[in-house]
Amino acid sequence: MQHIRLSVLALAIVASPVAMGAEIKVISAEAVRDALESVAAQYTKDSGNTVSFAFMTAGQVRDKVQAGEAADIAIASNTVIGGLAQAGKVTAPTDLGRIGLAVAVRDGAPLPDVSTPEAFVKALRAARAVSFTDPKAGGTAGIYFAGLLQKLGVADEITKKAVYAHGGRDAAAKVASGEAEIGITFPSEIMPVKGAKVAGMLPASLQNYVTYAASIPAAGRNAEAARGYVAALTAASAREKWIAAGFEPLGK
């Protein structure tokens, strides 16, 4: 009888999807958060594997991979991931989607004219405070925007009224709270923030489209399951999720 009970228990463990499933640990830039989480929900149902996330700036993703953190997937701009791949820290990048920079305003506020470079600069100058990711934190949008201010010749003027954020969602949250009147980040980081809205994209001549890519770090422990989740991110079934998050999908 005891032998039968043990056999039944062993069979239950083998058959259990919880026992079989792997936990995929993802470290990722925050811009792709909504798409990643949306695809992960369906992926877990289909595979039995679970996906956990730690969101941060692209620079922080780079630093963690270089430090050997045991993550199964690293996602950031393809520039960052490409550099890590060249250093042998991760596999070759798999491009996921691309996105441009947008202007955030508080919900209900008048929409500033940002259709031309001249109008965009005028809107920045008229704003009481401007929020964007602190470039020192390694955020893709913050680094680019700081450089753009230099090119436009208004860096000193705008920096004096800058409200630095920890990431894109935080930049949008500072607009929603009224701490800043205008925020600069990706639309994927504005849309999820209650009280903030996209006023428009940066003018074409000032725009910076960023492609985000996934890779598997050498220190990862669940490479096979990780490849399955990356495949789900680039599958045709994921396209609408990327589009809903504000991206131009680059998958199948």
C-alpha cells in the first residue's frame, strides 16, 4: 500500500505543470513593459513557464549583465544589447520593436504645438518645468533628450527648470501630478500613467527612433525556456500587443 501511495505521488509531481514549469527572470528597460507583460500572460498559459520582471533603465540593464547577474533574458535598446553581445555577455540581439519619443502633458491641459522644431522649442521655453529621465541614470530617452537640448542651443535654459525622473513612467507621473508641465519620453511610458497623455511625437527632424532587442545572458539558467518567451514576443500573435503599447513591431 505504501508503495502504491508513493507511486501515485511521484506521478502527480511529474504531471504537475507547476513542477515542470520554469521561472524566466527578465531584466528590461521600462519602455517595453506593457508589451512584455501582455505577451507573458498568454505565454504562461501556453507553456506553463512563469515570467518575472525587473524594470530599469537601459544603462542599468547593461551594468547588471556586465556584473554577471543571473538573468535569463536581457532587454534594452539594440545599441546596448549589441554592445553586450560583442563583449560575449549575451547572445545576438533579437529585435522586438521600435518607438520614437513623445511629449507628455497633463490630462485636460491644452495641447502644445510640437509639429516643427521651432514650435517644439517654443513649447519647452513656455513650460514652467520639463520632466525627463535623468541622463546619469542611463535611460535611453533621457540621454538623447539631453543631447538634443545641446544641439538646439537651449540646454542651459531648459536644464534650469528640469525635473529629473528615475525613468519614463516617472517622468510622465511628474506631469500628471503637476510637478512638470511637459515631459519627454516614449509614448509607451506615458499611456499607462493615469492623468498624463501624449500631446504629440517629436518633429521628424528631431526624432530618435529606438529599436528594443532581447538577448539571453551567458549567466542565465533557463536558456531553452527563455528562447521560447523571446519567440512569443516576436510571433505574429504578439503584433497587436506591441502596437497597443505604442511600438512598431519588428517580429514575424
